[in-house]
Amino acid sequence: MKILIAEDDKHILNGMSDLLEKEGYTIIKACNGKVALKLFKQQQPDFIILDIMMPELDGYSVCREVRKLNEDVPILFLSAKDEEIDRVVGFELGADDYMNKPFGIHELRARIKAIARRYLKAKNPNLTQGDYFEFGDLKIYPTELYAKRNDQIIELTLREIKILECLYQHKNQVVTRDMLFDYAWGYDFLPSSRTLDQHISKLRKQIEINPTIPILIKTIHGIGYRH
């Protein structure tokens, strides 16, 4: 899922980018509205986060132009303003959501996750709510972004779902590091063993009964992993 973030504050832009990349999203960054509109036309992102007050072209103007080209792409506005009229204008232009600055990381993550769920359902029309695949004693619900063990719900990120899907599709086979990178990160991602190890370690803490003795995701030293 590609997300275009248009924000002229570099600290906010980089902070959001780092957070969402760790969640498994592909991020396209724009430092002003003019660049954002150009990148939207070139990259065709699946979701847009727009700051309202930006140089060159403000968020409202970008939203207006985007809606001429695409009526369906989700748009989330960010604003330092907290006036009702600003929210009304945004929604009238076709925004799907609105967040005031400063905002919390957990709230941003939750809102993006809600968008991601709708995106996954749209991209997987053959999957309906409740569809799952079994991963050991877990049921993985890919369009809902969670796993279930008995009555326990385990929230997962988009990238964690992709890692589990890759291992599931090659059950009882060794999945190399390159295979996991290609499937969960994309072919243009430059591999880093540390990056993959960190994700697997975090995933094990979430889904293994005893993370120190993993059963669901086994390490094949020097090669990769196996389910």
C-alpha cells in the first residue's frame, strides 16, 4: 500500500514516514503541495495524507485537483487549525478524515490501519470479512490485520501479515531472506539482515507461546526461515 504524505514540516514528515514504513507501507514524501500533486499523478498512491497549510499549493487545492482525477483515493487532512469551518471545507472538498496537530502516534496508526483494512478488502474482492488462513494454532485474518488464538486477538501490521502469508504459502519449505524481502518489502528494497531479524523477533513475541523456543517461525541459520 503506497501512501503519499504532503507536509512542509520536515520533522513531522520524516517522523510519520519512519513510523508508517515500519508498519509495512510504502511512503512517498512531498515537501509542498505542488510536489504532492506531481507525485500523485506519477506514482498513483493508494492513500494521501495532506497538510492544509503548505507552500506552493495548499492542501485544499491539492485535494480539489486530486478529486478531479480520482474520486475514490482516501484523503486524510492534517491541520494546526481547530475550527469547525476548516473541517467542513475539507469534507466538502472530498476528504475522508481530519486530524488536528499535534496528534498522537497511536491515533495516527489507528486511522491509517482503518484505511488499510478498506484497501485490503478492495484489493482482495474474493476475500470477505471473516476469511482466514491457519498458521499453526492461529487463525490469520489478512483483511482485518489481526490473528486470533482461541479468544485472544493479536493486532498485526500490514508487513507482519505479508511475512506470515509468505511463510504460509511455502509451508514446510525454507523461505530465504530474499524471498521474504521481495514479498513483504518489494523488489526495489535493499535488504538488511538486521531489519528482517527485528521484524521476525517482534512477530515471534506476538504470536509464539514461548518466543525463546519458536515453533511457528523457525530459523534456518544462514538461509532464512520456515513455518
